[in-house]
Amino acid sequence: MAGVLDGIRVLDFGRFIAGPFAATILGDLGADVIRIERIDGGEDRWTVPVTTDGQGALFLQVGRNKKSVTLNPMKDEGREIMNNLIKTADIVVANLPPETRKQMGLDYPALKAIKSDLIVSTVTCFGSGGPFSDRVGFDGLAQAMSGAMYMTGPEGQPTRNSSPYVDFCTGSLLSMATLAALRHRDLTGEGQELEGSLLKTAITIANSTLIEQDQLNLDRVASHNRAQTAAPSDTFYTADGMILVSVIGNFQFARWAKLVGRPELTDDPRFQNDETRGNHRNEICGVMADWCSSKKTDDVLVALSDLKIPGAPVLSPQQAIDHPHVKALGFLENISYPTAIKDIPISNFPISMTASPGVISHRAPELGEHTDEILLELGYSESEITQLHASRVV
């Protein structure tokens, strides 16, 4: 079945996560996505190598549903090929530094001159308009500057989240904005330039914390996994593992207090709402820790679930892969790759859709796997393609 974006062509000049993941989502929805990369491959192709020839785990995830064309656009012949490709495209994704984009001819004025209705989706770390705008950066820098890193981890030890959530959220938001830009083009015939920002995304996620600080000047500090505005909300050791529990609201708190054999806690004036319970979180979490310590994880989680109290096991990466619920979801799709020692568990399109679902239609491409195919489509002869390879234009 053709995807909802069938007939839309995307050129992905992005690197690492945010831009490439935006293109990945468009590919999941049926767009023809062509990854343009260096002759020897972009750095992100080789990050966290897991295959026999060094292909990286990140690339294998965000490279799905894409073709690969190697190209050196800094050579005249390469620039001509790039411009010819742009004429066939609807969307260009490029999360490269602004100066690099300009040098490569990927700045919006240059692209608009080639194809006036083109949609150009870009990502920067810090966003335009400030003193950091020309600086390069990754996910962790946005976590650091948003206040989120300061509030994560033990007090006095600001901790970066090991999963690059800012990158993936930025890519998701950029894909949403790109779809809106496509709709605008359908209505008006106009293309446009979009700019996502890792820092703007991180601040969006942390905004409620910033609002509280601005309005109340509480100067909160990190408290590791222990929530400050409700209790018990923390990680707790069981007899055979660890769980995360979040008790929020008076009804959940009353059910929890009865479960742990302390129903009188609901009458304690210190524990009358989430805010006051958060202020006395250490005492409340101590009760939960004692109750959990002698019980098995599964028994605790069943007891919590029966009372509609949120709880889940804290899993290692291997435990996450093996967990029966994760397996039952069918969300991790085992995909073969020519140089992988076994099938690779790739996350599928994350939103279920009844009429136009996103799907993994093909694995991530090998380096330059589709170069000749695309050049033939553009009208280059086989002898010309051979010469382009020999001169390392492609």
C-alpha cells in the first residue's frame, strides 16, 4: 500500500539525529527519501558501530526507508548533480551549520532560486537571533542550557540524559512542521524555510519548570529520581530488582496508603495534597521503600496495577528487548542488514494509524547503494557515471 506521502521526494543532507530523524518520519509515511552523504560516508554512519564493517546503531535506526547517494557538492560536477536533484525534490532537510550550508549552496536563497516552491527544513543547536546562534552543538548542550540537566541527577551533580531525547523530539517537531509546510504549499503554491532548534525544543520540554521558577522563585535543586511535587514518586528497590512508582492526586494516595498498611497517612495534615506530600517526600518514600524491599517486582507491580497506581520495572537495555510487553507490542521490527551478524531490532513508526500507517519498507542503505540508480534517473549515461566515480565526484 502506498504511503500518504507517496510521490513526495525528500533530500536528506542531515547528520546525526534531529534532521535525519525528521526525514525518517517522512520516509515512514511513504516519501522517497534520498540521503546525500560524503564519498566515504558521513560521521553519523559510523557512530556506535555494530556491524562487521562498522555501520553504526544510530544510522541503522534513522537510515531506514532511505536511499543513499554519495556526492561531493564542492566539486563543479557534484554541484551540478546536486542542483539537478534539487529540481526533482519537494523537501530538503539540512541540519548543517549555516555557514556550511551556504558554502554547499544549501542556503535558502540559493535553493529557492533553483526551485521556488521548495520546502527547506533545517535544524540548529541554539536557534537564530542570539549570541550563540553561530555555534555548533549537540543534544546535551540544549539539555544543559534549558535547566533540565541542572534538575536531573543527584543534587549538585547535573546529569545529562543518556538518551538524546532533545534530538528526537526536535526531529519529530520538524517533521510535523514540514507536513504543515506541505499543506501550505498545496493551498498557496509557496515553499518556505523552516528552522528547528535543539535549545527551543529543550526549553519547550522544561517550560513548566521555568514558569514555576519565574513566578515563585523557589530555586529548586535536583533530587535524583525523587519527585518534588508529589509523593511517593521515586525508584524503589524490590527483593529482585527496581521499580519506578508515581503516586499523584489524593485518590491515588489514599489507595496507596491502604495498600502499604498505613491508611492513617491520609489524615495527616502534612499530606493533604500533592504539594505538601512533595514537601515531605522523604518520609513518604521511606514508607514505600520499606514496603517494597521484601517483595518481588512482579508482585509489587500487580498490586499497584490492581489499584490503578502507576508503576513499571526499571529495565536494562537487554531486559527492555526481552520484556514480554515490549515483544507483544511488535514495535521493534527485526530487520536484516547485509553486514549485521543477526537481525537488528529497529523501532517502527511510533504512532498507530488505522488508515495510513507508517511502515518500515526497507532497511537502511549501504554507502552509495543507490548512487548509480539516481544518476541514471537524472539522465547520466553509464560511461559518465563511471567517470564520476573515478574522479570521486560520487
